[in-house]
Amino acid sequence: MSKRDGVLVALAGQQNAGKSTLFNVLTGARQHVANYPGVTVDKKHGQYGDDVGTVYTVDLPGTYSLTSFSLEERVAREFLLGDRPDVTVNVVDASNLRRSLHLTLQILEMELPSVLALNMMDVAEGRGIEIDQAQLAQRLQVPVVATVGRKGQGREALRQAIRGESARQAETPKPPPAPVDYGQLEPAIAQVQQRLAPVKAIADLPQRWLALELLEGDTQAVSILVERLGETAARPVREAVGALIDAFEQRQGIEISDYVVGCRDRAIERLLKGVVKGADAGRTTLTERVDRVVLNRWLAPGFLLLTVFAIYQVSIVWGYELTTYTWPFLAKGRELIAGVLPTADFLVDPYLRSLGLWLVDSANTLLNYVPIFLGVFACIAIVEDSGYMARIAFILDKILHRFGLHGQSTLPLILGGVFAGGCAVPGVMATKGIPDNRARMATIFTVPFMNCLAKVPLYTLLLGIFFVEHKSLMMFYISTMTIIFALLVAKLLTKTVLSGQETSPFVMELPHYHLPTFNGVARRALERTWQYIKKVGTVVLAVAVVVFVLLHFPGLPDERKAHFAQEAEAAIERFEQALAENPYRDLATGANLVPLVNYYTDYKRAKLTASGAAGSQRVTERFKERNAAFYPLVKRGGDRDARQAARALRKLAHERRALRKQMREERITHSVLGAIGRSMEPVTQFAGFDWKINIALLSSFAARESSVATLGVLFQQDDDENASLEERMGEATRESGATALLAVSMILFFALYPPCLATTIMVKVQTGSYKWMAFAIIFPTLLGLGVASAVYSIGNAVGATGIEAMSAVYWGAFVLLLIVGLLSDRKASRLLRQRFSPG
Amino acid sequence: MPKMPARGGARTLNDIRPGGRVRIRRHHSEGAVRQRLLDLGLMPNVVVTVVRSAPLNDPIELKLEASNITLRRREAITIEVTSEESES
């Protein structure tokens, strides 16, 4: 990055200072998200142009300071040191200047040319805080700009300040003087600096900063030293620093890092004297008054439930209602594409047609969820932006922490779909914010147990077939067992494979409430929905092609093909015979026959999907226009000859459908996927899964949505049929002896089944390791298969019905959850009593 | 507001009931925890108010000069406090 035209700008700031919002204001729509090399922290960058040229901006992770204790801080610091941005925009919360300036001072100590963005000025003004910006700029010796990111105010001023600072820097590249006087520590700093000054290998680093960090015992500073100088050359320096540390700490009776923080705080106090007026800490803010009610010990759970219920109602219930309006558009799209594709033959469709429709159907199944996703993501953006999300963590941390999770696991679990409807991909993505690594890992592995939107269709399908009477009870079990399983699994994992992972404290800010802005919410909802659609566009379609190929090859053996061809011939012959005396004969036979049958099936389907009398009338008009000659043969009524011909045509179409269905079943049985599904039967039989179900579950790994799609194909309907999948599958599975117990086995397996392909990829991104990705696949598979097998085999042995088996599993897990929870609570309070006795 | 003993009987933030105002004396935590507490403004000599505890008693919420912080009791127990009036 050393050679670049344009200016490189980094945005640094503390959490809740509105840094990302300001980044959006600054760069507009042109931004990308990447990863910092080797770690799982997002690197958001974008660019904009001003009168002079291009400005590249990087949004650093939000950090309270620039030590090397947390990953985000290390990443931010490495970027500032390594890439040396031309200008660093330090975004601070104007209503909390005193705390924010700690980071500012650290940035200035790194000798980075900076601009101070006083953000959230409206909040500060609302609280009666006045800031003398000119005075502040004078004392800090950096340009100061007032901004209100949420309202897009201050963009031009900030852009000008950035340009001005970079121009000034190009003319006289001199950093502002050291902002903090460290008093008693100054001699030690000077000594270390003296030792470092002649060393060429570190000439590019800010010397005073490095000396201070070494004295603070910062591990990263030490490793920089060792890296640059080599082990042997670094040793004497380290020893000298060590001696200085010991001497200082003995003399002063205080750790250097505490002393440094104290000095900075006093420096800030001096800086702000006369600059900030009206910061009245005693005043009761609106946030406090709201929290008295919302976080009230007895009312808080109620508000939380109300919020979750509202999210559920708005996104899932209303979202589903919305899909009834959006679905016709998708259906129309399918019709359009079907019209463009090569037409169907009597018995076999051209591959281009079947593959094309297959892809359209796969895409439509997924796109159908878009309204729901928009709702879910908008609700969550509102909860996040308003500041309530942190309160949810506050309310729930006790429970979640008891099972190895973290208060901040709440958002990922909600995104994953705690109750019903979510997606594991954004869920796993959202684990990034969890500061405790072990809890973060546990959350990553339990988010896929949530009821993602794509699981819901399968549940709905199975409930529709097997649990018509117990539908609401089953729905209750399904939507609440997710969290029971997740907590138990999280506890299991933290006690076993994750026990060695680093943990960190639950110490966080409860931000002030903000009214979310329409733009902010819409932007986030659209962004996240777009991520989902991209997944549809890439992974799912690619896998749909693979599944299509696996289902179609190697295809039917020649003698079966010949057999079906013969049957088709016979059917056509019977049709021709029936029409022997009919005046419509010429119209209906010969070259016209296949187009006529297709016309008939298209007409029937169009009539079925048409809504209302008006819609039906439109269909009539369309088909009259498409082929006026054929029309008398498909409509009801008409003259005697036409009625006779129509009867014969209906019979032919029925025979054609039966033949196609038979062919398809044989083709799937012979297909590669069929072979794979059958080869798994020896293992899956204990869970009651036959090869058809195996195939569906296999394809659901690619994308959960596919399970229902694949089942739909396996129990496929013909072109003109419009029986629901429930009816078709119910018929077919009951024939093969399937029971409600099998449905329970499937539901349990599906609840515990490994994440879909896209999620596992996200797990790789978030854990940064293929090993954990493999674990995220293998562990749930074994768990799911184990539970499903146990329930199915035991249930069969004792003759339990489906609802009995489900109740037993649910309440069994519930009791286990209570036992584990109470045990770990007693242990925790014992530890707390023993652990610490101050003084 | 609870009365604090003048001397001895070192108290921690974990002992303070909602509504209590105390001055932070020193931290007994180390490394990342200590850094985080300092970063969020819980520096020695700072006066904090315990606002409330969560519905299940843990974590607790503190009010500082311009911000509100939440932390678990296991962290609160590592923060030694004295009465508001005594300046160290």
C-alpha cells in the first residue's frame, strides 16, 4: 500500500460512538467488506471523490483503546502502524468526551495525523453540553469537526478537514507535540527512547510511543521489538526496560499501566477545562427514566417477551402474509421462463427445459422468503440501533452464561431463529460482537440449531401430514425445543472441546436510547437481505445443478425406455381411435397432438392458479388468443363432438401423467443420488429414514430449503396437477408404512442436523479454521442421527405414537436443562464466595 | 444510601446495593479484564453509582459520569471500593 494515488483515511473510534454510521455518511454506497489478513475481523473499506481526487477510507473495528488485549484492538493498531494512513479520523462521542479522549491521546501518541470528529453533537446539545471546538482544536493541535452521523450532518466539513490535514501533512510532515506529560515516568521514557533512537530497524515507528508501550509491558510491542531486532539484539533492550519497570513500580507503588491511565485522565481533565460546559452528571436523562421501567426487575422479562413477540409478529406472521402477494410475481416469472424454454415432448422433456424449470423452482422457493427476511432484519436493526439489544444481553446474561454462552449471544440466536424463522448465516456472522472467545465459539456451534426459515417448510409439511390434530402443540414443541437443545449443547461443548478456549469478562456499556432512523434501518435490512439473496444466487443454484445431474444420470436403461415409448404409443393410438369419427380428428392428431396436450395441461394449470372470476376470464382470453382452434377442445361445454374429443383428451393427459410419474420414479431409483441414498439405509434405518428421505436430507445440506424442494420432486407432481405436497407425500408415505413416529424422528434430526453449506462456510470465516468447520458438520450429524435413532427405535419398541415420543423427548430435555442449570448455579455461587477476599 | 464503615473491612462493588454511591479504590483483576474496566472509565478514584441488578440478580448496572456500564458480579467482586467522601 506504499504506492497509492489518492489519500488513505482510517476511521478509529470507540464502540457506540457512531463510527460506522459516519463511515456510511462519508463514503456513501461504495463500500466493501473484507477480512484483515489471518483474522476474523471485518475490514470495511470504501471510497469517495472530492475536488482534488480519490479518498480511500477504512473503517477500523471499534475499540476503547489501543492495547493488545483484544483482537479488535490488535487489528486496529496493526493497521495504524503498518499502513500509516495519511489521515486518521478519530470519531468520538461528543456527549462522553472525557472517556473518548483516552483513545484520541493514544492515536496522537502514535504520531498519526488526525482529524477529530465530534459525533453525536445533537445528543450532547440535547443534554445541554456546550463544547468550545476552536479551543479544543487549539489544545489538541488537530482539526475538530462537529458531526451528526445519524442525520448525515457535517459530511462536507469533515471531507474538507481530511483534505486539509493531508495537504498540511504533505507540506510539513510533523506530528503534533506529545499530548501527555507522564511526570515521574518521563525519565524512564527518555532512557528507553535513547536506547531505541540509533536502531535503524525501528526507525519508521513512533519512538516515544514504542518506549511507552514497552514500559507498559505491552506484549505486541515486545514482539515487534524481537521481530525487528532479532532475539539476541532485543535482549539487552528488554532487560534494560525490565529494570526500569521494576525500579518505577517499586518507587511509586503502582503499576505502570495504571499510572499511565491516571496521567492520561488528568491530561484530559486539563484539556477539557473551560472547553466543555454544562456536563451535568446529576441530571436524570430520558434513558434513565425509560430504564427504570424497561429494566425494572419485575417488568423487564415482560418487555423482553413483548419485544420478541413483536419481532415474531411483524417479521414472520406479517412476512408470511406478504408472501401471498409476492408469490404470484414469482409464479408469473416461472411461466414466462417456461414459455421461453423448449416445449415439452409427449413423454420426455428436453434437458434444457427440465433443468431450466428446476433452477427457477429452486430460486423461487428461496426468493419467496425475501419479505420475511426484510422484516426480520429490519426489526433487528431497530432493536440494535435503539440500544435495546444491549439491555437484552443485560437481562439474559445470567441464564446464557450459566450454559456457557454470553448475554451477547442473544442477537445471534434471535437472528438464527430462536422461535421460528431466521437464518444461521447472519446469526453466525453476528457472533463477531461477542467478546468472550469461548462463549463466541459455543454460540457459533449452537446458532445452527435454531429454527431457520428453511427448516420451517419441512416442519409445516410434516405437521400437515402427520399431526393435523396436534398441530399447535407440535408447533410449540418445535419452536421452543431449539433453545433447550442449544443451551444443553452449549454447556456440553464448553465443558469438553471448548474448555481450553480463552474467556473474557462481561463488561460493556449500556448505550443511551436512540430513535432509529428510517435510513439506517432500511440500509441494514437491505444489506442483510442482499447477503441472503447472494447465497441463493451462488451456492444454492450451483448445488441445484449438481443435485439435478445426480438425479438424472445415468438415466433409464434402454429396455425400460423402449417399454415406456411403447406404452405411450398405445395411449396415443387409443386416443386416435376414440376420435376416428370425430370432425376434430385432424386438428387433434398427427403433428398437432403434442402441442394440443401441452396446451391442455397449460390451460388447466393456468385455470387453477388464476384468482377470481376476472382472473379466470383473463386466462380464457389468453388461451383463445394463443390458439383459437384448440380452445373448443379444452373449455367446458361446446357441441357434442367437442365434448367427446375433450373427454378423450383428458384421458390421454391422465395416461401421460401416470407414465411420466412412473418413469421419474424409476429414473430416480436408478440415479446416482438414489444409489447414495440407498447405500445409507443400513445406518439411517434405525432412525426410520428410507432412501428418499436420505436424499432429501443430503440435499438439505446444500441448502435447507432444498429438503422440501427435493421431497417435492421425489413426490413430484405433474405439470397439470395441483395437489399440495402434503397430499402427495401423505399418500405416498402412508402407502410405504410411514408413521408419525418417523415424522418425529425426521423433525428431531432436522433440528439437530448440521448447518447448511453457506453456514458452514460462515463458520469457517468466523472461527478461521477448517478444523472447526469440519467439527460443525460432523458433531451435529452424529448427534442428530443418534437422537433420531434412539427416539425411533425405542419409540417403535414400546409402541409410542408420534406425539407421545415428541412429548417425552421435549420434557426429558427440559428436565435435563433444569438440572444442569441448577447444578451450575450452585457451583458458581460457591466459587464466587470462595474466590475472593479483598484487603 | 448505605452507610460505609470508615476504615477496614474492604468492600467490593459486589457488596453495594442499588442506589449506593462509592469511590473506586483499586482493581484486583489483571490483564484484559483490568484494561476493559479502565477503558470504560472505572478508574481508581472515580465515583460510581450502582443503579440496579438484572432481574436474575446478575449482572449489575453502574452509572458513571456520562455513561452506564454493566458487569457481572464475578468482575464486580474484584473492584475494591471505599465511601464516596474518602479521597485516596
